[in-house]
Amino acid sequence: MSSSLMGPVTRRQFVTSSTAAMVAAGLGATAASAQSAGAASGAASMRVIIDTDPGVDDAFALLLAMRSPELKIEAITPVAGNVPLSLTLPNALRMVEISGRTDIPVAAGARTPLVRRLVTAAYAHGENGLGGAEFPEPKTKPVSEPAAELIRRIIRKYPGEVTLITLGPLTNIAAALGTDSELAGMVKGLVMMGGSLSGGNITPAAEFNIYVDPEAARMVFQSGIPITMVGLDVTRKTALTDDHVRTLAAGKSPVSQAAAKIARNAIDHNRAQGFLIGPNMHDSLALTAFLDPSILRFDDYYVDVEVNGELTAGQTLGYSPNQGDLRRTPEMQKKAESSMVIRGSAPTLAGTKISPVLRDKYIPNTRVALDLDSARFFELLIGRLSN
Amino acid sequence: MKRRSFVVLFSALLSLTLTIQLHAQKIKVIVDQDARGPATTDMQSLLIFLQSDKFEVLGITTVSGDQWMKEETARTLRLLEIAGRTDVPVAEGALFPLLNSKEESERWEGLYGKLGYKGCWSDFSKRAHVPEAYRAGYHDPEVVPPLAEGEPHIKPIDESAAAFIVRMVHKYPGEVVIWAGGPMTNIALALRLDPQVATLAKELVLMGSGMYADSGGINGVDGRREFNWWFDPEAVRISLRAPWKKITITPIDISVKTNVSSEIHNAIAKADTPVARYLTQYSEPGFMWDELSAAAMIDPSIVTANKELYVDIDIDHGPSYGETLFWGPETKLPSYQRKATVQFDVDTKKLYDLYIKLMTQPPRGQ
């Protein structure tokens, strides 16, 4: 399929194109409703690739995805993150088997982040990544292709149709984008669990998925793909409770039983670690933002990732032209659209041509989830899993 | 009858073995290059690989650096036609470095001073004497301007550079030398597609980095800020820390001891081959950055002094972004630091003689 169909998008050019899209949609929160309308319009637009590092909440999200008939899951691509790839890969295969969906290709992704050494979160997910819940070794094998190549091939097969649902570090997506400069322009959208505009979980500044591979995250945020960021700002409000486990345990299907088992173990694991509440269903909420965006509230932000910081590596930074006393007038917005994007901190030396009003140069690249209806979210999650 | 067929079979086997042995002596190489053209150091090193019968060039992979990848690919395909080597596949590589960008480099310049050379982000078109390769000035990443040397008729293969590298090291385990004459983006991506790339390859040979040199660096002062490495520092970090069997580095320290002089130019001009005509028309005097690295693979005695050094790169996005880091071989370092053979001195006569011989010989049979 010719890339000219979609128009090549470069890092530099996406600024203007995303702005044009925003203007077309009418600045502001209308972007959310535009996407939900698109999602409902036909099966083709519900093609997804799920990039994941299961992971307790990843496992839930995978089970939810495979219990969501409106989705066309083209591939599942595990990556090293919550636990090493040697566990996330078989865990993903286990979920595929439990769901009776061994028709979905599963491809092994990156073993390490792009540049940094792997940091895992076994403290939160248990040594096996499933809160200690034991399942048999999977019989299904991954496909031979590397994850990044499979992602690239599927996107090129269905240009403009595939949404990437990313639930882990963004290494696989960055590798795919790096090898193929036309790819970003062919992706319909990317819905990520990751980041935070209100403090981190692995460090005071950073959310885990971004912290593990900040360089990959920056490549994704700067790629030009329309991004929906479901971060800690909302996923903090999705703790699993004993009631949820009871509902799941009462469900008769293998999926409901497996979900109950993982949930039980994860809650016990959390208590043993001294946490006061059950594990948050971060990843299922990200998937929900795609399945039913009306459950969340969004606004448009310019988001970038700190790749350098001593204390702030992996922090996502967001700037909104729509909110607060820095809100832009239409004239300011027009000016921002016609000028070059500036990245990084303010210059400290004289003699530079860079505008002192740096905020005027930032143009939104991300729809950030700011609030959610927790009750409706759990209705969807537990309802679909236990049904 | 039986005996005769045995003899036939035996001699067939013998000739097959000989062919295989003859083939085995050739160096299987993937040439990864930021091929600005026409007739820059990038193209002249490609010609060394294409003209010498010492190499079996598995493919050429292009990467943005000296020029944007799309234009480089067109120039490379045209070069293959000129050299009569359209049998060599070309795979398109990364259009952008992993993280570094034109915008970030401009911000850096605002903070720390002007860079003398920025490859595809530079514009030298306004200068008094501009070689053909720089005459068009800056253009956007996807643009391929008209080529003075002619438009290519052949096309790149339908596979990314990184995937091509992964496929080749699996096809010929232990045999493939990966030679990098530009930024290391493709190699880094290949390593992240498949970490076995480093252990399956025979060797990584690269032109890049700078140690003690007081010229050749891209801001004119500090030789440790060398262009290829500075363009994509994160890719160098990924590539240099991978567990290769061997790493050989041609740094600017040795490059600046060489020159494509007017004597060399004149010697090549005497030959009447498509390659010689191409070089005579477009080649300009300059350091033999990449040619030296390629030629030393044919005749290692061209390099007269090497050092074993631990080599890495600074990826802090501050004043030192993209600068070479290196330590002596006895330094006690963490196990992730890798030692490389670094070239420091050159027999220029041997280099120039070999270069002239290759550039004036008739095109290689396919």
C-alpha cells in the first residue's frame, strides 16, 4: 500500500499535521468524541495490536481484550518490563490459551530497553509476573518474527486502520518506528498505559512503563502518532477489591476463573508487601479508553519525556494550551502552528534566536486521560470477564 | 560406466569444494553507510567494497547522517549502476536518529556554540567553492533532488536495513562482518530486533569516534565530538555495549593523516572506466575517513599502529552529548564496557596505491 495515501509524517511535519487535525476537530475535548465515533463506525477501525509485559494488570487487560468481541486483535507482542521477557512471553501465551484464542499471533519482543538496563517490578507483580498464581506451561509457541517486525508488517498491511494498545515499556514500538520512517503516518492511533502528570510510582517523578525505557517513550511521543495517554492520573483510581474477586470466582468460564485466581493472588501479594489496597487495573483502564472512551475524560496536551534527569528520568511532562491562565488565544494558537517546535529546556546563554516564550511553541501531541467513572469501568471489566 | 560417473561426480565435488573455498576466503560484509553523494568519502568507500574481489558484499544498508537516507539510497543505487554491481541489494535504513534531532542540535548550538558540520542538517550551498554533493543545500527528509550523476533505474529491496542485518547474520552465522561508515542507528535497531546479532556476527568494524585528535571533530576544537557518533549517540551506546566477538574502530585520529590529493585524483583520471570517470568528475580533496577503514579490511598492514581501548560514548543531553569516552586497556571497568581495537597510524603509500589500483581497474564481473 502506498504511503502517499496517508502522507508521510516526519517528526518535524507532524506538528503541523496534528494541529490541522485538532483544528478540524475543534480545539479541545472534542478529540475524545471524534475517536469514539470512529471506533463505533466499523470493525476495520477496531484492529489492534496489544504490546504488553504481563504482569498482573496486563493479564487482566489481555483477558478483557479477548472477551471484547468488537476488537480485531491482530497480534500480541510481549516485551520485557514488569518481569523479564522470559516470563512476559509465556504469560502472554498462557492468557491466549486460557481465552481459547491461540489463533492470535504472539511475537517475542525486546529483551532489554533501548539504551538502559532492564528494571523490573517483581515487587508488585510477584516473581512470576502473575502475583504468584500458577498456570501450566503454555503449549502454544510464539511466531518466529521479532515483535517489531510483526508490528511493522501488520500496520503496513492495514494502513490507517491499526491502533496500538501499549501496556508496557515502549521498546517494541520504538524499534518498529525507528526501522521504518513511514510507519508513524500509517498508524491510526496509540493508546498507552504509561506516564503521569501527577507524580510517579517507581520514582517520585516517573511512572514505571516510561521509566523502564524513557528513550523509547520519547521516540513514540515525538513520532506524530495520535496518542492517548492513560497514566497514573486516572489508573490510581482502579484498585481491585475482594468484591471483584468474589464476582469473578462465581463466574463459570475458564477466563473468569483464571482472572479470579490472579486477582486473589495479587491482592494477597499486595497485602503481604504492606500495600493498603489491591493492585490497580492500570492496563485494563487503558484498553477501556479504547473500548469505551466515554468512561474517561480527556484533554489535549503537549507531552514529552525526560531522558536525562538525575531525579526525573522517565518523567512525562505535559503542557496544555487549553487550561488555566496560560490558555492560548486563537491568535497565539495560529502563531504556534506556524513556528518550529522547540524541545528541551530554556537556553541559558545570550545570543540565541530561540523565542523566550517557549510555551507558545508547544503544540499538543497527546490526549491525556484526566478523570474516569470508576464504577462504569469496573462494570465493564468485571462484567465482561465474569460473564 | 559406473567408474566414469564416479570420476565425473568426484571432479564435480572437487570443483565445488574449490569454489566454496575460494568463496570462503572472501569477507562477507554488510556495508552500512550514510551515503552522501556523489563521490564523497562515503561513496569512495562503497567503491572499495564493490571493486575489491576480497569482499562478498551481502548488501548495502543506508542511514541518515551525512545526508538524509532517501537521497543517499538513490545515490547508492546509481553508484551500483555506474560500478556495474547491480547484483548488490540495497536496504533502506533509519531516516532519523533514535533521539537526536535537527531541533535538538540547534538548541545545543544556542547553549554551547556553533557546530562546524551537521551532515544532512547543514547547509553549505552559500559557500564560495561547493562540491557537487553539497551544492543543493538543505532539504527536507523525504526529498530526493535531481542527481547530477543520473537517476537510478534499480530499486531498494523491500526489507528494512535492521531486518536485513538480522536475516544475514542468521543465514551465515559467525561469518558476517558488519562495517559501519555512518551513524549506528541501523545496527542499534538490529540489536533490539534480535540481540543475537552481536554474537552471530564475525566482527563489527566502524568509522567513528575521536580520541586525541585536535582536528576532524565537528565543532573544530574538540576531536572527541566526531560526526558519525554525535549524530546518534544513543545508537552508539547500544551498539558498543553489545557482546561482539571483535570491534575494530577507525577514529578520526587516523583519518586526519590521510588525504585524497590531486596526485590521486590525476592518477585515477588517467583510467577510462565508468568508476574513474565518476570520481574524476565529482571527487574533491579531503580526508579518507571511510576509505581507510574499508581498505584496512583488504590489507590490514595499511594500519601500522593500533591500541586496545575501552570505548563508549556520552549520552547525557548536555554539553558533552555525543562525545567519545575511552579508557586504557588496564582500567578496571564494569563488565558492560567493551574493548575495541582502535587504529592510530597508517602507511599512506600502501593506502593510496591500493586505492588507485581499485579505482582504476575495470568493473568487477558479477
